[in-house]
Amino acid sequence: MRRAGLHHRQALVDAVRAVTGIETTTEGIPVHGMLDPDILAWMMRVAGLDEKQIETAMPAIVEQAQDIYEHSVPDLRDKTCPGVEPLLDRLRQRGSILALVTGNLTRIGWRKLERAGLRHYFRFGAFGEMAPTRGGLARLAIEQALGAGLIDEKSPISLIGDAVQDVAAARENRIRAIAVRTGITPPAELEASAPDLLIEDLTHLSPAII
């Protein structure tokens, strides 16, 4: 999805206010590719909280942000990127195991997909509060699939994303990195991250090459 972050960012701001009473903003924070807990911590540092205060407040803020988002997010079906649903349909028909790896908090991530009409494609996911890095999230998703017997050690795995952090996460886990130019990462920066495959949008991606 793209241009679907307004209500997400507002939920983070409102959650910090509800729990701590302070005003924060995501302005000036390079949120693209970041994990939600890291964004929240950055917001609070800028507002003057110290690390102990942030650590103490974070669990309640994480829960509050998810509550707010679940009740405030509008229909997002017009925010899906080109080619998403046809590709997901073809992958599902082929029997591919689809998992969501995102920096969003768990209920925010699932609710966002639900409101975009995409939730039913994904078997499971790894979310922002589950690991300290995107690479760690990808590893969790792989471990879930292995543990459930959905894949084995020889199964081909691809990570599709639009940020350099996605490419780095794939490299860290020795899986295929597919980068898509539909995000806000500057094209030259995404190319410099050296993904295995770089495409304009998902209309250019065939399930046969994943």
C-alpha cells in the first residue's frame, strides 16, 4: 500500500499523548522502513523523555496505538499498489506460503491489510514489536513457516519490499531480495542496495520468478 499512513501516524501520536500526556510528532523522522517501536522511541526522545521513561511507557503506548488505529482507520482499498491483488491471487493458486513481514505493530498491520481487502491472502506474519530489526522479523517468519512444516530448509524464499531495509533483511537471512519502486525510497538508493531483482511495480513480477 502507499499513501496509507496518515491514520497510522496519528495513532502513534495520540497513543503517546494518552499514556504520557506529552505532545509528539512524526515530522522529521524517516519513518519509511522503520519499526513502529523505533518510531515511537524517536518521537519521545525528541519530546524530551529519557530512555528509562521511554522503556517504562512503551508497553502501554504499543497497546494504545493499536486500539486507536483499529477504530480510526478508513477503507484502504484505494491505497493498494499496482498489481498487488493479481499477483497474490496467482501466488495463492500456485500454493505459495504468504507471510507478512512489517514494521507495523501486530494489530495495526493486520487491520491495515483487512481494510485494504488483502488480509485473507496471508497465513501469518512477523510484526514490529516482535524483534529489534527487520532482519529479525524476516527470521521469525521463516522460523514460523519451518516450525509449522509449511516449508523446509531447501524451500526458495523471497522477501518483497520497497525499502532498503527490506533488501538488508533478505541479505541477512540469505533469501532472495525483490525490491519494488512503489515506495518513497529514492530510486538510486534502492538500486544501490543491490537487490536480486528490482522492478517498477508488481505488475512486472511473475510468480514463476519468485
